[in-house]
Amino acid sequence: MTADVTIPTSATLGEIHQQPQAWRDLAVLLGRAREDLDAFLGRALEDARTRVVFTGAGTSAFVGRIAAESLRGRTGRRFDAVSSTDLVAAPRTVLAEDVPVLLVSFARSGNSPESTAATELVDALAPVAHHLVVTCDPTGALAVGHRDRADSFVLVMPPQTNDTGFAMTSSFSSMLLAALVAFSPSDAAALDRVVASGARALRAEDDLHRILDRAPRRMVYLGGGALAGLAEECALKTLELTAGGIAAFHDTPLGFRHGPKAVLDDETVVVVLRSADPRVRRYDDDIVRELRADRPGQVVVVGADGLQDTADAELDLAFPEAEGLDDGLRAVALVAVAQLLALQASVRLGCTPDNPFPDGSVNRVVQGVVIHPLDAVHGARP
């Protein structure tokens, strides 16, 4: 990879940079839908035993993992995150409890086979089922299939978030923000700080070039709590946009020591996503100090502030506007750092960001999935 690379215009670049305005548009949309959404959620959650399950595949699954962790801690309510790929593969394991289910499905297009199959399996196996569909495409199979159902609510994101690039960018952050505000309406009051944090992240391109000037062959993203899901998304963006040219990994700061740390070499950059939670942050800081002592110049901290008492603190990317935001809302804004890093790395490696896999080996909407029916011996609930 070479320095001083000009990032050409692309759909992916535009979709990354449009995010702050998309979030403002989403706030207006949610305000208009609030009364109807609250009425639906009131019915769906009337039974205190109801299990809220966030689902989706790939990036959409990571939306659910971040949102569930964030909302569980702040609302005291049970939220589970189960990828649609796991739900479809092992539905009786996922839905073993005899309790009502509110399935919250995240999908950019809603056209992947697992999206609709997951909702059908919940209908078949849960004693009572409701569906909240959060999608960017009003014409997708998931939205169309649930639009007129009394037990469903379809929440469509602003039209520009139906990303046309290969990788999900504005669709990811907008669906995450929508989930947080849907179940925690007070989060809407933090919109200005989310927008300001995201806007600053989008202006950090020179800092990101300095990271990539180290020519990493590997990148590791570490995050704890709700930011564990963000670490997954950051790693996936790197893999997708570089077509695997940079091997990307993710873990938690504590989990990384238990074997995965073996991935480190002289051509690895580690990005630590620093938590808003004081306890989680202590473990973030411990791993930063440990790694900086062993591998100077290879560790970057991303958060509201950096670690000024450590070597290489000048590498840290600080976003003071994020101070006071919980990790779910921080993830909405700070994912832009990883999106831009992946985009810049893609260009440096000679990839085409809007279509990193021109041979069709990996597709924007997954191909080749066969949905197998529930077997006759262990069928749906009577």
C-alpha cells in the first residue's frame, strides 16, 4: 500500500458521508411514527414474559448485538441477539422457551432467504409472535410480507440509507439508531451529540491515512460490552472492502489474551474501541497499556478520549462530542472510523469499493442458500 492516496468518488464514499444527515432524517421519521410504534410495542410487550429477540445476518446481526447489550443494561428488560443464520439453522434451540416472542428483524434489503425464513420459524414455534421489521427497502420481501399483518410493524429507514454499495454503511448506523430510539425514546435527545461525533469522525481522514501508512496486513478490533458487536462490524468492513486483502479479526479486550493474541505480528494494527462504561473501560485500558509496551506504534484507541498517560498517545482518535453517550449511541457515530479505514485500505490495495468481488464469489445479497423445512417428526407447535 502507498501513502497519499486520493479516494475516488463512489457510492460507498457517499453513503459513508451521508450518515449524519440520514440520522437527522431518521429522527423526523421516528417522531412521526412514534404514536403508532408505541401502540404496537405496548401490545407486543403486554405479557411480561415476552422475549425480545434481535435478528439479522452479517452486519444486520451486529446491529442487534450492539442494541441488545446497550438496551439490556439501561432498561432492565431482557433483550437477546440471535443471528438469523443461527435461528434458521437451529430454530428449536433458539426458540426452546415456551414464551411469547417479539422478533425484531434488521435487514438492508430484506431479500436474503434467512430474513423471511426467520420470521416464519418464529410464527411456527413461538406460542405468540409479534414482528418489528427494521429495513431500508420498502419493496423488499421482508417489508412486503409484514406490511399488512396485524401482528407486525414495519419501520422503513430514510430512502438514502438503502445503500447501493457492496458494504452496509449508512444502513447499519441508521438501523442501530432506530432500534435504540424505538425501545429507549429518551435516546432521541442525544441526537445532536451523535451527529457531532459522526461528523468529527468523517473529518479524521488524515489521521486514518497515518494508520494505513504502516501498511498493515492484519487488523484487530477490540471492544467490550456493547462495543463487542461494533468490533465485529469493523472487522467485517475491512474484510469486505479489501476483498480479504487485509485479514481482520475481532475480540473483547479480556478475550483477546486467551489465544487470539497469537495473531499479532509486526504488520498488525490493533484498534481498541474505548467504552463509556467505567468498568469495561478499565479492561480496555489494560490491554492498550499491555500491547503498547510490547508493540509500540501498532495500537490505536478510538473513543471520547485517548490514553494520554501511555506511549503512542498521539495515535489515539478522540471524539469529545461522544462524552456522555452510552456505547450503543457511540457505535452509531464511531463506526464511521472503521468504514473510512476500510474504504481507504480498499483503494490502496487496488480494489473497487462498490464491487470488491467482481468475480461474484461474494454477493451484496447472499446467494445459494437453501431453506430446509421443519422436519415432520418435530414440526411446529400444535
